[in-house]
Amino acid sequence: MHNHEVPARLVNAYLQASEFIDHQHPAVAAQARQLAEGAAGPHQAIARTFHFVRDQIQHSADFKRNPVTCKASDVLLHGTGYCYAKSHLLAALLRAQGIATGLCYQRLSVDGQGAPYCLHGLNAVWLPGHGWFRVDARGNKPGVQAEFNPPHEQLAFAVHPPFERDLPEVWAEPLPQVVACLQRYGTYAEVLANLPDVQLWG
């Protein structure tokens, strides 16, 4: 995650509004402005925005909350989302502030005991002089203590190879498997029973 030179055209992809990272939505844009107002610089704006999504948006499974959300604006409207949806909102809020933000994934054991596995969604933000830096706003709970503390990553979950894995890519848009899951199922319990996964090669 320490690529210091990303071409401007690639950084621009991580500033765009899109169907699921809809930072042009009035409510998202207004929330982004509120969080950035008076910030001393990007670091403080990122910290404020990270803490807002981590602490004020309830994780769907932790809080047994419906509806299932995917679009950033819906996550903000309903105040709830799975890790994937929360990462869409964090990306939208930060992009609205002019901070390049992407989506990252880990492959984790669902119960911590091997198969089955699922994707976990988080973000990477572009920090000047550092490069891509991962943050995880899924929401803290006993045993989970994620923070924004550059240059040290403090994510919600550690991976345990070989089948758990940090996927190295920083995506500008959500993975299709994630979107399909969030759009197919209508309740948090249905999503929990059908969490998305990817096949690992090599």
C-alpha cells in the first residue's frame, strides 16, 4: 500500500461519483461539507469522516438492522450498512472533499475456523507523501478496534494465510459480487447467510 506515484488519470478515477459512490447526492455532499468544515487539512478531514462512518453508521449485522443498503446515499439515509456499504459511503464522503479514495477487500473466514470464507470491505485513501493507506470503518465492537492512525494501519481484522488474504487491489468501484449480494437480498439476515466471496488463484 506504499505506491507513492500514481498517475493523475488514475487518481481522478478515485474522485468520481458513480451509481454506488454517489457523492453528487445532496445529502452526501452536505454531510461531506459539514465534516470537512474547519478541518486543519486533509488528515483531520479524513479522521473526522472516518470516525463518522465508523461510529455513526450502524453495521447491519452487529445491530440487526434493515434495510440492506448499497448506495452511499442510502447508507447515509438509513444510518446502517454492511462493511461494503459503509465503505461506499466513506468513499463518497471523502471524494466529495476532493480526497482520492478507493475500495479494498480482505478474504476472511466467516467464523474464524476455516471455510466458509467471505469478502470484507474497507477503504484506501491517498495520503500525500505516503500513497495508499487502508482504513476500516466497519464499526468497532469487542475484539474489533480499527482506527485512523497513519502511518500505522489499524484495521478491524488481521488475516491468517493461506486462505485468508489481503487482496492487494485498490478499486475505484465496488466488486460485482458485492453489489449483486447487496441488491439481491432484502434483509440483513439473508445477506449474512450469503456473504460474497471470491476464488483465489495461486
